[in-house]
Amino acid sequence: MEFDEAIEDAVVREAYEETGYAVRVGPLLATHHFTGPASRRSSRPFRSQRLLFEATIVGGRLGTTEQDGTTDFARWVPLASFPLAECTADVVDLAVERVRMSPCPGWPWKRSGPRSRCGWRPRIWS
């Protein structure tokens, strides 16, 4: 997040940079943090705070737009294939856990109909 950036604006920017999608930000789903010791770069320890939001894709195309960043590629992965064989960040595991707890079976494609409060819409996590 940039110093003067609103959280919702950071979600939109990061989603685009890392996935190529334009998103509309939904509710906060979870938080995640970790701390690290002081280093050569700083004499102070650090704390990283991550916020997971529901987001609806409203445009764009899958593929990272980030240059010289931390994201190598973006891809859709079936939820049933988690945990992945390759290493994923702890925050990904948390997002998958929240998805599996979703009240709407069939995520990320939510059901619609008279018995469901969920409408059909793709969702991603930031």
C-alpha cells in the first residue's frame, strides 16, 4: 500500500498489477500478519499486515501486469487441488480456508435461484 493510498484503492491497484483484472472491492474477509527481526536495512523489527477482501471482477484479462515485482504469473487453480505441491504464501492458505467456509457452495461461481442468497459472479481474493 502506498503511503497516501486508501485501502480500497490499494486492493484495486494490487489486483490489477498481480492478476490483470479490474475489480470492485467487497467486504473484508480476514486479516493476516507476520513480523520479522531487524535487518541490515533497518535497525527496527517490522510487521506486515495483510487484509483479505472479497472482490468482484469487473474487467480486464488474466495475466500479471507487474514489472520487476513479486508476482511471476497469475492463473486460476481449482479449489479442490489445494494444498498445491508448490510453495504458496500463508496468506493463500488463509484465503483458501475462508473460501471453503463460504456459505455459497460452488465457489467461486456462486449459485443463484430462489433458495440461495448468492448470485452468479466470479470472485477473487486480494
